Amino acid sequence: MQSQAPAGAASAPLLAGIRVIDLSQIYNGPYATYLMALAGAEIVKIEPPGGEPLRRRGVVGGAALPFAMLNGAKQSVVLDLKSAEGIAALKQLVADADVLVENFAPGVMDRLGVGEDVLRAINPRLIYASSSGYGRDGPYRDYPAMDLTIQAMCGVMETTGFPDRPPVKAGPAVGDFFAGIHLYGAIVTALFARERTGVAHRAEVAMQDVIYASLSSSLGLAFGAEEGADLPSRTGNRHGGLAECPYNVYPASDGYIAMICVRDVHWQALTREMERPDLAADPELATLKGRVGQMNRIDALVAEWTAPQTKAALFARLLTAKVPSAPVRTLAEVMTDPNMHARGTLIYQDHPQYGRIVVQQSPMRYAGVDPIDITPSRPLGADTLAVVGDLTQTESLTG
């Protein structure tokens, strides 16, 4: 049995000593490497001259914030991988790295002359990790992919919105960040296997592949439908499989509140708060199946009860009654959430370029291991000299 850290003693970050060469851009790769950075890995972020696309969005108001949110605790190096000097420098960095991460379209690294085979010949212990829209093989290999197109292709848009309206994309970039989370898991799993067996496996995550499991409720509705049944693929704020009731977002006097009665006991508690003993006693509504069969009626009754009350008053009542619910909150409220700030999940950071911002710690916690301090994202190329070499060499690398 492994020994545990003594109570009150902090252990070193779990990925301390792991060096990652990060060629990834925008969201999915940078989030994976950000999670590694917050676990203690050294991340050398390599950008082309002029910076990666997400950094360049900084010319449009608050569009700079995502770069700062995903690239703190990393070093910034500029290399022109279309030059011989840049390629030579990348090979030099790979020689003593543990992981290389890239999310270019399949084939780009090979065309640059630094594909997996070339880099692993330099360093056989290298975990080569990649993410793309549709994977490095298969008939969709060369399809262009961004979060919007992945949501369209994978069923997210078809299952988001209301049945009488056009499909809608999910607000969060679910394709990118689902892929980033899976890419982190794939890399760490490959590192674990390398420690066990000495074999460095390639790690790959396709954005298309990460969505399907999240559609389980909607897929269940489609799979269980009788042939010819006209069931909606978009269910608005109702359960994706139309298998829970009440399950919706209901009006309040100052906004909306989300509510779900998972079990019969929740329904009974809700009817008590509504002061509707007639509903509690109605045998047709006593079971989930019965309530699902009268979904429109129940939603109307609940909405009539919630509409005159404030979100805060409703939430307080439902919390006391132990009915699962939550107020629908604004993004400003989310950024200042007392629970996330108290737990250290959200942190105020004085960024030298963007001012006072809110950044996120890793959602993953480990007993006896303190979270690392998140240094602000670095100016473009700030670490090129320190990481790559002398000034003369650096000038030739950065173009």
C-alpha cells in the first residue's frame, strides 16, 4: 500500500517533471495542456510569428479573455515551422520532452517534416498527442472542423432548441472542450502506461467522437420510439428523452428557475409547496409515467405557481423542500459565484495586459496536493530566448 501525505503536508504537483511541447491552438488542445499545467507539468507553448489565432482575437474587446483563461502557467515560444531554423529548434525541444500536443488538420505535421515518425525517431519515449475534427483516418478525415460544424455534424444542434423552431447551437463550445478534456485523459493515460510498460503510445482524440455519449437521453427517445412515431428531436428545456416531469425552466417575476422532480417524493414535496393537495392525491399523477403523460398540464400548473415569485424566493422554498432546482443565472453572476470563489475554482488575477480578470483553477482536486499558483499568460514569445537559445538564433527563429 502506498503511503499518504501526512495531514497538513502538501505533496509536489502530480505531473511535476513532465515536459510538454504544446503546438495546439484555440480551445481543445490548449485546454488539455492547461489542465496539465495546473497539475504541475512544464508547458512550452509554441506559436507562429504573429501568434496563434486565439491570441489575435484580442483586437476585439473582451475576446482576449479566452486566451488568458487557457494559457496561464505556460511558457511562450515563437517558432516559424515553415523555416529550417524553426524545424531544427522544434526537434531540439522534442529530444527531451515527454509529450507533444498538436491539433492541426491531419497531415499538416507530416508536410512540415515533423510528423510522429520523425519526432519519435528523435525521442522514442515521446507521447505524440493529437486532436482533430474527425480523426486521422476514416472518410471524414479531411473535412474542416470547428466547434460550430462539429455541433451540426454530431447531433448537438439537432437536439438543442424548441421543436417548432430551427436547430440552435449549444452556448458553450462543447465540441472543443469535450475534446480537450478527453485529450487530457488520453495523454495522462498514455503517460501512466509508459511508466508501467516503457511503451510510448500515440494518443488521439477526434472531436466528433467525444459528443455521442452526451446524447444518451435523446438517443434513448429515438431508439425507443415506435416506427412511424412523430417525436421531436428538440425538446427545449424539457428532458432530452421526455422521460422526466416536471423537468423544465419556469418563469419567475425576475427571470427563470430550473426545476426537476426526479423521484415521486420530489413531486409530493412540490405539491405541498404549491398548496395543491388535489394534485398530490391525483392517482394519475402519482407515478412518473403518469406525470410524463400529462407533461403539458403539469408544466402549465407549475409555471402558474412560479410566475409571481422571485427566483430567490422560489429557490429558498424549493431548497427547504429538497426539490432539485436552481435559478437561471447571468454570466456576471456565474463569474462572481461565491461557492466557486470560496473553493478556489475561480480566481481573480491581475493580468499585466488585460487588467483584473477571472481565471479558473483545475476542476480536479487531489488530497494532500495544493493547487499551483497560476501565472498570467505570457506575452507572445516572451520565453523564446530562455527556452531555445541565444538572441542571434532566436531572431532567425521568430521571423
